[in-house]
Amino acid sequence: MQKLISILFITSLLNVSHAGYLDDWSNDDLCGWMESSSTPKNILDEVDKREILCYGGIEVSTLPESDSSEGENVLKKPLTLIEKDRLVVLFLSFILVIVFWGAFEQAGGLMNIYASEKTDRILMGWLVPASWFQSLNAMFIIFLGTTVAAYWAKRKFKNQLSSSLFKMIIGLIIMGTGFFFMSAAATQYETDGSSAMYWLVLALSLIHI
């Protein structure tokens, strides 16, 4: 019983000490703690007790009006000429990327089937495996990657900077030229029943540049 009375007495002393400690705090001091991610419970209780309205770490009489109407006005505001130009560039980039990857992936799909079924792969009496044509991608990157990078670096040193959109267009033009070689291969196939390997090599070289 004496222990219980002692515990209650000590608890009451702690509560009194907390109350006395916070009595010396101003309302702004308490509001400053309200901005903390882990506000102590005794401060929360004191703020509720004083019925303080806090905003931004200080006491306020009323909360500021919501700026949602301002955000709605911004959304309804018509696009500027610069913003319209950026949207056009973004849309063109989407189209170019779609066309590029649609054409590039033919190297590992339809062109691989073409190499297997419609290409004369006999070289000095030996049948070249169709899968070997897939290694041309890595070979052209090793042989031509440095040359292409040096070309763009040279333009940069001459202050002739090229945008990403310009580079993408140049890449698509080169890739499209590669498919002209496949047209020649298809023409030869219709005439002779098979097409030469060099058409496929030339096409893949331009596609992978």
C-alpha cells in the first residue's frame, strides 16, 4: 500500500513539474514543436488545453485560405508558345522512338528468318549458320562506334551542337537506307530463288549504326 501511494505521489509531482515547465512557454514556442515529426505528448496536450491554432510553426488566428483555386486557374491557363513547341518536340520524339525500335527489332526477328530461309549462305562450300548474322550487331558497334562518337564530338568542338531530335532523325534516315538493301535482296530472291549474303550484311550494317 505504501508503495502504491509512493508511486502516485511521484507521478503527481512529475505532472506538476511538466505543467510548470510548459507554463513558461509561449504559444509560438509550442507551435514550433508542432512542426516536428514526433511532437511530445505533453506538448500536444498543452496545445489542446490552450486551444492554440498553429500554422507554419507559429500561432495564427485563422488558417490561410486554400490555394486550390489558384492551382485550378493555372491548369485552365492556355499554353504558351514555348510550351506548345515543347509538346510538339515531345510528340515527335515519341513517333521517332516508336519507328526506330519497330525497325531495329526486325534484325533479330524477320531478318533472322530471312537469313535462314531466303539467303544463299554457302561460302566456299561451307554453310554459314543463320545465327551468325546476329553477331554483326556487336561487330559493327566495336568497329563503327568510335567513329560515330568522334564525328559528334568533332561537331561539338566546332560549336555545332546537335539536338537529340536531330540525331534521332539522322539515325532513322541511315536505318531506312539499310532497308533499301533488303529491297534489293527481295528482288534478287524473286529472280534467282535466293539472295546474296552481302545484301543482308549491308542492311544490318546501316541498321545497327
